[in-house]
Amino acid sequence: MRDLAILTFQSVDGVMQAPSHPDEDRSDGFDLGGWAQPYWMEVMELVKAEAMSLPYDFLYGRKTYDLFAAFWQTADPDDPATQAINSAQKYVVTSQQDDLGWVNTQRVHGKLPEVIGALKAMDGPLLQVHGSWRLIQQLLEHDLIDEFRLLTFPVILGKGKKLFEDGAPVRALKHIKSGHTAGGVKMDFYRRTAA
């Protein structure tokens, strides 16, 4: 079986909502989008080296899929990052039946434990979830995450969607890797332990 990992950018107070752009996710009146931008370039180098250097498939919620597809389908085709992301297999958890036009994309739907169980049972590389707050909450609820890849930015936001909302299941984790950027972004990878 292959593992499922989440790769999450979060503030010191655990907010993961809209790190990239002001209009990424304004739900619930969130007006602090783009908070990670001052650290973006150095963080991308760390992510490329530590989280995306080995083969992977993506698992997205629908909102994150739409954001990523809009960007990467029109990105520089000669950029190695564009080539890697566009060539990776992408699974989108969605009940919508519209066209998913991004290359190597497959719609998945149904009961989440069964859907994820089937994906993890397939031959293939690590499944990585990027962004996808709502999907992550469901994965947490059903204890389907094998590895937590967290990048914590030196920012306190005071509001927004948090990675671990109140009522998140209790889970012991093992710290397996750490790192940091010159600007103070901290990287920590954790693996789930036996229940």
C-alpha cells in the first residue's frame, strides 16, 4: 500500500487559509490572503527539495484543483516544476460532473474511506494533498493521513481556517524530519503512529 501525505502551509497559530493570493479563498470574510508571499521563493526551494523530489501523485479537493489547474495549465512548459506537476497523476474528490481538463486528472467520488482505501491500494507513488482544507478535515476525521508535512510561517493571523480545528481526533505522531528557511519558515514532517 502507498501512503497519503498532506503538505500544508500554515501560520504559527495554525491557519492554512489562502496562503498564496489575496483572492484564493475569501470564504467567511477572510481578508488576509497571500500572507505567505514574502517567504514564497525560499519556501518553494525547500518544498522542491524535501517534499517533491521523489515521484508523487496528487489528491485534491475541488477548489484547490480549480486553482492549481488554472495556474499550471498555462505555466511555462519548459520549467521542470511545470513538467513534473503536469505529468503527475491527479485525483480530484468532487461530485461535480463537469470537465476536468487538466492532463492526467481523474475524478473520484463516493464514501471517502473507500475512495482513499482504493487509491492507497493501487500501485503508484506517494499520494500528496496540497491545500484542500475541507478534504483534509474529512481525512482527519477518518484517520486516513499517514504523514503530515507542515511548513509553519512566522506569521500570526488570528482568524481563518485552521489545519486542526476544535474536535480534531487525538493522534500520536512521530517527528521524522525538520528544516527551516533563512526567513524563519519551519518545516516539520510527522508520521502517524499505531493507534
